[in-house]
Amino acid sequence: MAIDVVIPARNEATTIAGVVAAARGCRFAREVIVADDGSTDGTGDVALAAGAKVVRRETACGSKAGAMDLGVAATDAEAILFCDADLVGLTATHLDDICRPYLEGRATMSVGWFDYGMLNPLVRRLPPTSGERVVPRWVWDSVHVRPSGYSIEIMINEVIAEGRLPTSVRIMAGVTHRTKRHKLGRRKGYRETWRMFWHLIGLPTRGVVRWRTQWFYLRGLTVEG
């Protein structure tokens, strides 16, 4: 089964080469595609030098989902392994471990979480907002509304949960990411982080995600490690 890696990226020149290297080292990955959403810091050039195929949007659309869509459109793979571009500590082994439950037929969606230390037992049972996940292409195509920003992961979760499909999650030991505080500065970074959390928490109250979806998700959840 062909699995291609799609990495949405905007102004992630600091970390993109390491993420591409990990993705290229994944034993199950056929091709690594970086969807450069109008970067102004040379992200696309760094990704290209690291060995990725780069598809570019010259002007940023400001939507992670839009960048993901751009990357998916550049591949005919049966499954997509999505990765964020701002990861620190990611290795090919982490990505191999994410892919195995999917390829072995134990999960329709397999997800890797950042390493939150003592919080990991709780984190593994939350609806995953992590960008590191493998899904069959039809799942992506079933997300009929492409939301702006970071809600796209929640929309993917809903397709899986409402379909009563199994999910596997695991902690990617030692993996963190450059936070909004690193990228935007302390004050603006904290403000944007809280804005993101409140947006995600508010999705059920606005009717974007049904409350029952979490129940269906937990029923199909397997914690791998």
C-alpha cells in the first residue's frame, strides 16, 4: 500500500529539514511532500534541499487545512501520513510506529502524540489534535468542509468516530514542537495558544462536533504505548 507523507508548512525553516529527514527515513513512506503555504523564510527551499517534493502557494492562505489539501492533491497514494513541520526530536522510528497499526489492519487512523511526560496517560485518551497521523485517503475526502486553521484534525476525528472505526494512539517519546511562544514571542504566543484552546473546546457547544462523537471515539480507541 502506498503511503505518502504530507507536511503542511509556513515559515518553518528552522525545523523543516529535520522533519523531512525523519519522513524520508520512514520505511513505509513512498514520497515526502511539503505543502509550502506562502512561506517568506525559505521553508520550501530548505525542504527541497532536504529531499522533499515541494508544492507551493505563493501567497499564504492562512489555513493549515488548505495547505494539507494542496499536499494531498499532489499525490495519488492510498493513504496519507500527515506530519507537522515544527516538530523537534522526530525520528523515522516514530513514524514507523505510527504506520504499523494502520498497515496491520488494527486501526483506520493511527496517531502520534507529543511527549507530555506525566500527563501522557490523560493525553492519550483525549480527542487527538496532533498533526501526526496516518489515514486512508477516503477519510480525507470525507471531510466535506475544510475548516480554516487547526480544526481540521477534529474534523478528521469525527469522520473516524462517526464511522465507528478503530483508532490507535501512541506517545512519540522525546518529541516536542516549537510553540507559538517560540514563533510569535511570549505575549502574542500565549494569547494565540489560549485562543486555539478555547476555539477547540467550543466546537461541541457550537454544534460543529457532536458530543456523542467522543463516546464513539473512545469505544474504538487502542492505546499502543
